[in-house]
Amino acid sequence: MALQVLLVEDDRELRRTLRDALLVEGYEVHISGSATDAQAVLRHAMGSSMPLDLLILDLGLPDGDGAELLHSVRLKYKLPVLIISARHDEDHKVHLLDAGADDYLVKPFNINELLARMRVSLRHRGTSVIAPQTHYQCGLLHIELAKHEVRKNGQAVHLTPTEFKLLARLVRQAGQVVTHRQLLVDVWGAEFVQHTHYLRLYMAQLRAKLEDNPNEPQLLLTETGVGYRLFEES
Ligand code: CA
């Protein structure tokens, strides 16, 4: 059965372009040009026999801010939310991710990038109830969280407990950005939320152990001012 996507975007041209691309990929696409209409579609669809599987949400809507819609969606539903926005402001991105957005894309973006992020978000939300991601492979790097095993080029890599915890947190959400706050809270604890220097230090250690060239990371990617993303082939 086709996955149901609600696309909330007031720019008609962009809406049509995205809709067409999603249809080609086999998604069933519902569209909305305003926050009020989106609320109505959500209410109707989520109570129906074919609930929505994913929400693509523009922030600048004629009758309100998409961020408010995100808040109300998060209170009621579990579906993944991908933000599309023209805003580059890092604090704003962090705020949205911490508020429960699954990912964001800054306009103009590549449609293939959107499709890839959608697949990642769907997989994470879809499998989170059954089993979180515990296996990661990219090139010659293999990670098995359950066995506490990290191998690069066939060789075991020794990680300290904190390095492993940090890496594990990124593996569980591979392909998605994880904010500094989320990492600090989950790895060190809520009282360490201001200690971003811990993150920089441990990320440097992980890169030294896992990257071919730690100065040009290909796996542990920096999202400037926002957080980190573990690269994942899509
Ligand atoms: Ca807009």
C-alpha cells in the first residue's frame, strides 16, 4: 500500500514540483497550502483507515508559522515531520529539531536529498517501535551495537565507554541530524546540556579512530551550529 504523505507548502510552483516527484516515487500525496487547512487534513486523515505516514512542512505559511503546527502535531501524533524552510538561522533549526522535527532542509534543496531524508525518517519512525537501529555499515566500517563491536578494515577498534555511547546514539539515528542538546542529554545527562566542549572533544577522538582523514570527516559529519549526523548511504 502506498505511503501517505501530507505536503504543506504555500508556494504553488514548489508544491507542484514536489508533488510530482513524490508521485513518481510511489507516494500518495495530500497537499495543503495553509496551516488551518493542514490541521483539517491531519484531523481527518489520522482518524481514517489510511493515516498519514509522513508530513513535509513549510515554515512560512500565509496563516501562521509551521513551527506552531509542528508543536501541535507532536502533541498528538507520532508521524515523522520534515521541515522545509528558506531560513538558514541555526538557532531556529536547533529549536525545531529539539521540538520534535525529524529533519530539515533549507530551500532551495535537491529533490533527491529530500527523498533520501524521507526514507531515513520513515525507517527510523517505522522501526523505532519494533527495534531501534543497532547495526551500521559504511565502506569498511562495521558497527554492531548489541555486541559492542566496532571494526574498521576488519580490525577491532577500541573505544572508551563514553566514545561508544556517543557513537551508539548517532548509529541509532544514522542519516539524521542529532542536535548538540540531544547528544549531551542522552550521553552525559540533562545536567551537562551546556557542556558542548565535551562533544567537541569526544567527536575529535571518535574521528581520529574512525575516519580515514579526521580533518575531512566523511562519516561523523558536522551540521554547523546544530549538531552531528552520521553519514548513511541511501
Ligand atoms: Ca512558504
